[in-house]
Amino acid sequence: MDSPKGEIPAEMVFESSETATAAINQLYAKLRDDSMLTENLYGSNVTMGFYADEFDYYGSSISPINDYMEHRVLATSTINKTFWTTSYQLIYMCNLALDRLKGSKKLPVSTKNQLEGEALFVRALVHFYLTNYYGDIPYVTTSNYAENQLVSKQKHEQVYQLVKDDLMHAQELLPKDYPTSERIRANYFTATALRARVALYQEKWKEAEEQATSIIASNAVYVMENDASKTFLKDSKETILQLKTKKSGDRTYEAIVFVFETGPPVTMALSQRLVNDFEPNDERKQNWIKKVTTNGNSWYCPYKYKQYKVGTTSTEYSILFRLAEQYLIRAEARLNQGNIVGAKEDLNVIRQRAGLTPFTSNTLTDLSAAILKERRLELFSEQGHRWFDLKRLHLAETVLKPIKMGWKSTDVLFPLPEDELLMNPNLLPQNEGY
């Protein structure tokens, strides 16, 4: 791993609530600007959308972005290395904060617990993405740089357990209320939302249902917006966690990257396959997709975030977790426990908000396909959900092989960066196929 960047300042920072909170806020800033979860052109929103089947590519054939569209990612690929290095830089920042919080003597207990819980949540979140990208990875819990240089990998399932351990600890520390009036810092339910997702990916259906239910039941805080056009506003009651813009009036990265006004697109547009999957009267298609027509030709772009011009105030923040995903998690978890009625109820919450008729079939096959489809339509262009769904459900080969000339079965994992293997032989072996 490269030498740490963005290091949180000296120990004295964690001796006052104001400076300690500012230090923890750096974790969210790095998530927003410089991590695999950034919503800019090189984050999971874009790259995993290309890697799956959400976007069509219109840029240069030699662009590193096209490597994801064409499934040509190599161990030497620039973006792939950036994903790895920025992730472990952020994990280092989390660990440094945790170390210094433990040594702090002056912070109030409530503040200390809040900040420690936030750092644990971010550490768990980044490791979750890393293991879904690369499989077996190091789970780093120390800020000792010399020790981290020769860290060894843990198995994928062990990483999940360590993610869960961090999240359970975060749940113990974090309050259910947000620290401020905005939903821009982790609380108990933020850790719970990720824990529900982890349990779903592990096929721990009962746990996934229980964790999602605890959020859904908190309907004094989290409520599905009846109007789909309000879902991505910064004051949406559906939001569990969002990343604040750098300054008031700024646009989200999603609006900058995704929205275009004339064709042809410079870099990307939604794939026609995705657009065709929407029913004609689906309010998500009407509110979250923009049709752009130039000289008789039409393209479609994600339009969840509509503020694509700088203003005096920001009306949108980038959402990382929202209530709709929890309904879809619980629907899938209930289905896999044989609760057809409950699964349909949750699925139809999503369909109802989209202005669609209720799903009525009682067959497992039909309901399973319907849940996957609603995940595709509800969560498109958000943090790589589509790719992760195809991968965890073992559908990547079936769906992508017919449409991706470069597809190989080993593409379900990305290569470990070559430079990292040269610096740390404990990361060997390389993932299969690279």
C-alpha cells in the first residue's frame, strides 16, 4: 500500500469535540471525493454501471473507463489501482481516528461514542466494497504503517464477519438520532442498513429481515416519499445517509457526470435494455430518466439528481443508503424464508410508489424474478448495485456473456493491483484469470 494521504492531524485534534468532529468529517469528504464510492466519473456508480449492463459507452476507445465497458481491466489498470489505494488510505484514516479517540481524555463520552461509531461504520463500508470487488482482501484494523505494508489477506467470508463485527460495535455506540438536522453522518440505522445488506449478500435471510425491519419500523424517521421526484432531494425522509456537497450551491457528482442536454453523449447514456425494462407508466422512468433528442436521434441519461447547474443552495446530496433498498432486502429475505405474502407486501411498496399495479403471482420463481427486476429499476446508477446483484446471484455469466464480447467467467473478481503484489508478496496469489 502507498504511504497514507489525508492523514488526520496530531493527537490534540481529538481533545475537543469541535476539532474531533471535523476530523471525522474528513472521512465522509474522502468517501465523496476520493474513494471507490465517489460518485464522479471514476466511482462505482459509473464503472460498475459499465461493467454490468446499465450504460452504453460513447467516449474514447482508449479511455480507462472503456476497460470496464469492454471487460478489459488488468492488474496494471489505473482506475483499478486507484480503487485499491484510495480505499486503504481511507481505512488508514479510520484506524488512526479510532486509535486517537481511544487515547482521548477530554471528549465527552457521548461524543467519543458517536465519532468512534462513525469511524467503525466507514471502515466496514469500505472493506465491504473491497471484498465485493476483489474477494479475499486484508481487513486492516491498525494505523501502524509498517505493519500494514506486509498485511495478509483474509477469506471473503471472514471479511464479511469482520465487517459485521465492526457494524455491531458501531450499533452499540451510535445513537438513533442524527448529530445534526441533516442526514450526512452515520447513526445507528446507517450501520443497520449496511448490516442488512451484508446479511443479504451472505444469504443470512433471518438476520437480513430483522435488520431491515428495524429501519422500516422506525417510520417516525424514515418514510417512503410518495412522489418519486422528491426521493433524491436532500430533505427526503427516505434517506438514511447522504454525502454533503463541498459547499452550498454545489451540484452532486451524479448530476455533473450523468446529465447531458444535447446528443450524442460525450461519455455515456443509459442502455436501451434498461430503459425498455420499465413499464410505460412507471413514474421512475418519468422522473429519474431524461430523454435527450438531437437531430431525430434519442438517448437517455440518469436524472435522479436534477441540479446540474451551480446555484446559491444545494437541493440534493449524494445518497448512499435509502429506505427503498431496505424494503427490497426484506422482500428477498422473506421470500427465501417462504414468506410469500410478506415478500409481496414489501415488493408492492416499491411498485406502488412507482405508480404500478400490485404484483400478484404467488410462485417463487416469478416473485424472485420480480424482486431482481425491481432492484434493477429502483437502484440503477447507484453504487454498483446491479453488478453486485448479478454477481451474488450467480447471474453474471448468463446476463453479460451474450452482450459483452470480452466477458470471461473470472471477471466476477477484479485483479489485485500489480504494484501492490510487488510491494507485498503476502497478497499473493493473484485472482484467477489475471
